[in-house]
Amino acid sequence: MDRRFFTLGLASALVMAASPVRAGQFGLSDRQASEGIRAALGQAARLATTRLGRTDGFFGDPQVRIPLPSRIRDLQSMLRRVGLSAQLDDLERQINRSAEAAMPAVQTIFVDAVRSITLDDAVGIVRGGDRSATDYLERRTSDQLFALIRPRMENTLEASGAYRTLQPIEERMNSQGGFLGRLMQGRSGGQSLRDQLTEDASRRAMAGVFHYVGEEERAIRRDPVNRTTDILRRVFG
């Protein structure tokens, strides 16, 4: 073969390999790829929030269980060693129950985000890794989702009694002198303990949902049984 033709052909192949992946190369239109991603994420969000919304969905799952804020977590650990952590343990349970109770509202927030998200490279996401769609959703929507989730968490923390449990703890900490008092004040970051708890619990609840949305996306990609609609079978089959 003429070396010039061989070199030209090789160069053309390299250019094609470097070009962005298009839907037509995989027998998918951009629209089909987008529909498949939205369907997968919508299904994943519903299953994840339903799972986490059950009793012990958070509290009974070490992967997503929400701990106390760092400001009082060490205190809980110290008191637990001498059998005096019951009040803080109860607060931790109330925080997790609050997250579980918030899940119906959080499901709506996530599903709405999936419907409205702009997909810049739908085919690339379809052909990406096991969590490509979840990671994309997380990058694009986390700030907006947190702003919507926080007030729902605040409502359920109030309803669960977590704030009532927290109040005397915060009062004692604020009046504590000596090294322990300075340590606790130094960890406050200028926030009240109530605000710190609300923000921390909201972010961890959101992270828990993203964790299981990713697990559900992985299941859709790997197991045909989880592709429950025609579009999922078409896009991920």
C-alpha cells in the first residue's frame, strides 16, 4: 500500500476518534438519549427517596446515617464511654427520623430537577460510567436542591422534637467555661448550634439521596431487570 494513503487514512481515523461522540454513532438520537437519562434519573430518584423515607432508612443504614454536627460529636463519644450519652443519642435519632420524614417532599424536588435539567452531552452521559448521570445531576443542581431541601428539613426537625432536645444542650454549652467551653465556641463558626445542625443535616440528607440515586443508576445500567420502560431498554440495552 502507498505510504501516503496509509498515513492519510491513519490521520483521518485519529481525527474521528478525537471528535465528540454523537448519538447517531450508537443508533440513538440526542432526544432519545436525553429521554433515557431523564427516565433513569427519575426512576432512581423515586426509588432512592422511597427507600430512605422508610423507618430506619437513614438511621439504620451506616452508609447514609446522619451523625451529630462535629461541634458536639466528640462530646457524644466521650459521654458514651461512661454511659451518659442518652440525650445526645436521642438527638441523633431525631435528626435521622427528620430526614426520613422529609423524603416525600425531597422526592418531588429531585424529580422536578431531573425534568428541568439541561443536558449538554446526553450521549456522552449514556455511554459514561455507572454514575455518570447522577454525577452530572449532582454537579448541576446541588446548590438549588440544598436551598429547597433545607426548609423541609427544618420543618421535620421541628416536628420530631430535635430542636427541643437541642435547646438545653446548647444552653449548657454556651455557659460552659474553661477549655471545653472555648473548644465548643471555637467550633461554632459563628453559627448557632441550631443553624449548624439544620445545615449539616440537610446536606447529609441530600448526599444520602445522591448516594442511592447513583446505586439505582448503576443497577439500571448493569441489570436488564431494572430497565422497566421501553426508553430505558432502548437507551441502556
